Amino acid sequence: MLRTILIQVKNFFRSKTLLSRLVVVNVAVWLAVLLADFLVHWFTLKASAGSGFVREWLMLPAGFEHITAKPWTLVSYMFFSDGFLQLLASVLLLSFSGIMFTRYMSRGKFALVYFAGGIAAGLSSAVYCSLTGGCTGTALGGSTAVAICIFMAITAYIPGMPLFGKLKMKHVACVF
């Protein structure tokens, strides 16, 4: 059984689809940030010197007024995970949802939902933070938000799709 899973994972990455490439980019960005943080700590020999510079550069600032100063973060935050568990959850949800999505819809629609959903999620979070003022000094990493956008899109398209036994996608979507 483990061998079958490993073969399926290998075939997934060999397919070189947009979905598999996005998964690779998410993991590569997480590893690059981890490496950059390590190098900053190693060469400065101080735990606080320069820590988080790469994170701040990639993460979406909380508040609409700050996005105008760093507009690239509307895209870069879609690939950022702030920890291994967030990366794992994002990659698993993106892989599962993306496979379902591309099975029933075109790859072009997948790309549209991925990027438009990520930008919409980032803008709505920024507008919320600007209106409420409750998010000062924070920044957003959105790889999970984009994975949830893909999951919600396929759930809206086929809400009655069974997942496990009588559990359907619309039941899981209610949790999100």
C-alpha cells in the first residue's frame, strides 16, 4: 500500500501539470524562507538580527493602505506558509482539491480560480483589517486561503460529491 502511494505521488509530480508545479512552488518558497532565516542567523550570530526580513517581504501586510507600498505581496503571499504544519495542510488540501477540480473543470479555470481567489482573499482580508483596525502589526500568509478557494469552488460546482461513505464535500465545506 505504501509503495502504491509513493508511485502515485511520483506520477503526480512527473505529470508537470499546473497543480503539481504550484505544489512544488509552495514547498520551494517555504524551504527558501527557512534557508534565508538560517543564513541570516548564521552570519549575524544574533537571533534577532534581520530575522523575518524575507517573511515580511513576502507576506501580505494587514491593512489596505500598506498593500499599495508592497503590491507584489498580493501574489507572493499565495505561496507563503508560516510553518511546517501550515505548509502540510495547504499542500494536502491543494493537492486533493486541485485533483478534483481539474477532473471536472479545465486547467485554465483552475489557474483563474487559484490566482483570482488568492487575490480576492487577500484584498478582503486587507479591507477587513483596515475597517476594523484589529490587525495592526500583522501580516498574512495565504497558501491555505488559496487551497480553500479551490476546495470551495469545486464544492460549489459539485456539492453532493461523496468523500468518505455518506460524508459529502458540502458537509466539509461547512467547516470552512
